[in-house]
Amino acid sequence: MKSDCHLTEIPHMMIILRAICLFSMLFVALLPPCAIAAPNAHIYVVVSLVDNASQGIEPVPAKIGNGDDPHSNLYWGALYGVKTFLSKADGWQKLGCEKDINETILERCEFAWKDKLTVTADAYRGSLIGQAMLDFMQQAATPPDAAKREMVVFIGHDGLMDKQNLPIIGRFPKHAGHDKQAVVLACMSDMFFAKHLHAAGSKPVVTTHSFMAPEAYVLEAVARGFANQASESELRSAAGTAYAKYQRISSKAGMSVFGANKPIKLSLR
């Protein structure tokens, strides 16, 4: 005759299983959204800090024009700089920042938009804009991860307008076409960057056709569009709409900066 010890163990085992199940449910509930479902879209942003001393620009106030100081820099720590703006924008979360990555990258920050998108932004020393452009082009030439949708963005002064930076073009990579999208928020970037991006195999989806202020509200609008799989024309429209809003210019003028004809309404939920 079999021992009935197995029968007495069954209720005890059921209690243990229920406890394990309950603990698992509580653990999942307590995890942050990004830990439960990792976004499958990612944007890498190269930010060349504005630098009065080394870049061919109309000088900005000294406090925001020091390319060695990300904290106050116009394109990073100022009101519409990448770090400050994405840290405060609706739906965005700053995941963390690390300073002094190397002599070139003075700070790196990670952001997330809802559960749809992550952004890695690097603040490049302003005097090393040549390296910033080269790294951007290398990223553009690298095919995207098969498991992710990827975009690469350059923000800053259009260094290809400066004669001293032109030799860097000879080091720009070439690659067969792939579907990584590229954005260049710099003055006249369609004229100066688009052909090199095509040669690198990338798709320049948002470039500029005039002088402009490469501030982070444009990046934020394009990023949300990218997360929602907007078309190229929708991305340009989102950029133009944001630019018009923050620059307080007409919608038509904002659209023209990015070569867009008219605003297209996007669902950016």
C-alpha cells in the first residue's frame, strides 16, 4: 500500500506555487515600463557643442558658447539644448547621464519616450567638430540592427561650411544602401550632407534648406514621429511644425526650412 505522505504534500505544494505566482505578478507590476517591454526603436544623437573659439559661427554669448562646457552650452545644457529639453518634455524620461566618456565626448545621456523609443545623446567637445561629423557619418554608414529600427542624428554647426574641416570628407565612409534613417539639424545641411549620406548608404530623411537654429524641440518632434513609424514627409512636417512654433514664425516658413510643403497632422501618442 502506498504511503499517503504524497497526498498530504499536495496542499502544501499548491500553497508554494500560489505564493510563487503571486510574487511573480507583484515583481512584474513593480518593474518600470522600459524593463517590461524594451522599445524596438533607437536614435543615436551626435551633438557638436557650439564653440565661439573654433567654429565659423556668429558668436553667441560666452556662457553658452564654450565648447568645453556642456552644462551651459547652447546645444546641450541651455533651455533648448538636448539634455535640458528632453529631460523636461512631456512623455520623456531621462534614464541617466555619464560625464567624461573620453577626451572627445564630454557627456552621454540616455532618454526614453514612453515605451516606444530610446535615445542616446553624446555631447562632443566643440573644437572637435570634425570628429563629431566623422563619427556621425560612420554611424550613418553602419546598417541598423535587424531587430531594431534605428536613426542617427547630427546637431550643431554645419562644420562642412568651414574650410579647415573639408579634409574630413575624404574619410567619410562609403556603404551599400540600407534603411537607417539620418537627420542633420544644422544650417543648409541638405546641400552639405545629403550626398555624403547617400554615399554612406543611409537615407537622409530630415535635412535643412536654409540657415536655422538646431535646437532640441526639432529633435523631439522628429523622434516622436520616428517612434510612431511616420513617413519621411511626415517627419519633415513634424520638424517644420515644431520649428515654426518655437521660432514664432509662420507655418509656411517653418516648413520651408526642411523642404516640406505643408503641415501633416501626426498621431504622436
